[in-house]
Amino acid sequence: MAHVIEYTEFGGPDVLTLREVASPAPGPGEVTVAVAAAGVNPLDAKLRSGSRPSGPITAPRRVGRDAAGRVTAVGAGVADLRAGDEVIVFDSLGAYASELTVPAAHVQPRPPQVSAAEGAALGVPAGTAYQTLRALGVRPGDTLLVHGGSGAVGQAVVQFAVLWGIAVIATASPRRHERLRRLGAIPIAYGTGLEDRVRRAAPAGVHGVIDIAGTDEAIDVSLHLVPDRGRIITLVRGKDAASLGIRAFLGGSPDPLPPRAVALRAEAMPVTLALMAAGRFSVELGPSFPLAEAAEAHRVLAAGVDGKITLTP
């Protein structure tokens, strides 16, 4: 038997319930993983609350997409994983669990240099950052503006961009500026005068924007700084993107990710794990909660906290 977090109605954190369920054996192409840590993403809370449309609830829904743990069973046709392997799980609904069975394509070996909590923090942030940067097409020598650079996705964007030779200007509250400096970005505060501060930091201009803040200020400044609206991507204002002439991924966009974007998100996992093993990519961890306290983890997420929240069975 396994313990999982489920909900049967949309609402606040209290709709999250711990339940005991049977653990299905892995079928062909699947593996079962004993979870050591699960990552808590803003997407989880948006789906739980109903603010991100996901259709009517007709059966209990599970929560979470990212986890890390140890393979306990392997289905037929899986050649590159075996019982006992330490792994991460990405893009697999139901990660808030003590055990889960998932397609082997959504599992990657976890190097010993990467902790379970760090591995559980990678899927959504690193996948989103990698896919978005590749889609934006910024090149070495370009300057990238990141609105909301101090969150998990923002930090991943900053690190990939810096590694690829791209100058990064990242907005954040002043108390988060030192973290961004350590990652290689030029931090600036949001608020009145933001456009002028960006222009001073990038006298040769800005070549692309990734908006993870979603504020009117972030959108307005981006439109003033980058004439080519195709080089502005928002991850949170998807509903408005078409009317603004900018691009959107996730964030409420009515369009599903194209196959190439999905492939890029998967490609990001071994790339990021290798970088972490080499000490060239880092994850900022926040508080950890027992699996049974998933509701409290969502309350803390809503209140705001530095670093990635994780759950431990």
C-alpha cells in the first residue's frame, strides 16, 4: 500500500487529503519508485484551487509532478533502469505520494552529488526554463531580461542563460539580489523607474524577455524595450498573450505545448543533472514538510517563501 495526496473538489489547501491506496505493479515500459522527496510547485496549487482550468473533477485527483526516490520494480521492456537505482521523476502527475508507478521515459538516474530534495526540485522549474530559453532563441552575447528572477524557474533561467554566454538582467526584491548576483545575473528592483534602470544596465539594448512575474509593469516595460514582440515570452499571462502579440507557454495559455517543447523539457533533465553533478547548477531549497502536511506546504507556498518547498513521505 502507498500513501498519496488527493482532492475531490477545487478549493483551498484544506481540500488536500492523505489517503492509502494500492500500489500498482509496473506495466510494460513503467517503473515503480519509492519516493524520498516530492517538489511543490505553484502549478500544483493553481490546479488544486481551480485557477488553472483542468476540467471537472469526476474522480479523486492526485497532486504534484516532480519527485526523487529509488526504483523498487521495473516493468517489461525497460532496459536502462533497475531496482535500487536512485532517480528523479518529472512530469508525472501524482508525485505527492510515498510510492508511484510512472513511464520510464519520465525517470532519470540521479547522480550521488544531487540530493533527493534537489532532484525533486528540478522537473517543472528546470524543464520550463530550458524549454523557454531554447524557444526564445537568445544567443551568446545577447542580453536577456527576466522578470521575477529569484523564484525557482527564474533561477534556472538565469543559470542556463549565463552558462550559454547570455548576459542576464533579473528583477527581484532587493533582499534577493545577492542570490541573483551569485548566479551571474545583474539584479535590479522592480517598481517605479524600472524601464530606466534596465536601460542603464543594458546600454546596447535587450534582445529578449522572459516574464515570470506577470505584472502589468513587467509587460509594459517589456513592450517598450523589445520592438519584436515575438522575442517576449510570458509564463504567467498566457490568456493575454495573443492580444498583446507576445508568446506564451503554460501560464493559462489556451494552446497545449507542441511536441518540440515537450521534448525540450525532457531533454533538460539529464542536462541539468549533469551540470549539478559538476557543480555548475544549483537549487535553492526551502522548507520541507511531511507528506501528511501537504496542505500546510501549500499555505506556506501561497504566503511566499525563499527556496523550493519539498514533501517527504
